[in-house]
Amino acid sequence: MIQRVQTIWLLLASVCGFITLNTSFYTGIPKVLPTPPPAILLTDINAKYNVILLVLTVAIALASLIAIFLYKDRKMQLKISIAALIASLGCVAFYFKLVQDFTTGRYTLTSAIVFAIPVLLFFAVRNIYRDEKLVKSVDRLR
């Protein structure tokens, strides 16, 4: 299990997914201010900012973690990893949709973690596919 490269990619994707629960993606002033507005109201967007974002992020992290233990069933591991990859791309798009609700602000340095998740999942999918292709070629030789 650990000797396969995709295990490392999936583990890193899962860890990054759980890290994004507490790290900030964007800090700024929202368009809709509560009445009466405080002097300065800086709001952080992280995975806990929205319920949909929270569920999506936890699902991605758990799917990546579960896919590690499906090393004997590469086809299922590939399907789960592709689903997590698509969900992570949707999560990134949802982050950018939430950023539009702010008047001013800036992206934080930890926003790179959100972008790392789809990249790590892509590398995992690529290596799972290569493994499956290798096993099929060995089966043909038997």
C-alpha cells in the first residue's frame, strides 16, 4: 500500500483538505454589512464559512483518505479519486463565487492549499491509471 506513489498523493490531498478547514482563503470586507456596521469588519473565507463548502471539503478529504485503503480494487480507487478531483475543482470554483460577495480584500498565502488539492488528486489519478494499465499488460502476458 505505502510503496505505491498514489498513496502519497492521496494522503497529501487528504491532509490539505483537512487543513483548509481552518486556514483562510480570502480576507476582506463583505458587501452586506450588519447594522450598525462596526469600524472595521474583516471577514475570512475558509471551509467553515459556508455549509456547502464545509460539506464539500470534508467529503473531498474523506474520499481521498478512503481511496488510500482501496489499493486492492484499483478501479474503485480510480473512480473515487476522479470524483474527488471533480469535486475539488467545484470547490475551487465555489471559493471564487464567494469572493465576489466582498467589496475589497486580498487572497491569503494559505489559499495555495486549496489549489494544491486538485493538483495532488490529478497526480494520484494519473498514477492509479498507470498501475491499472501495467496490471492489464502483465495479465495479457499470462
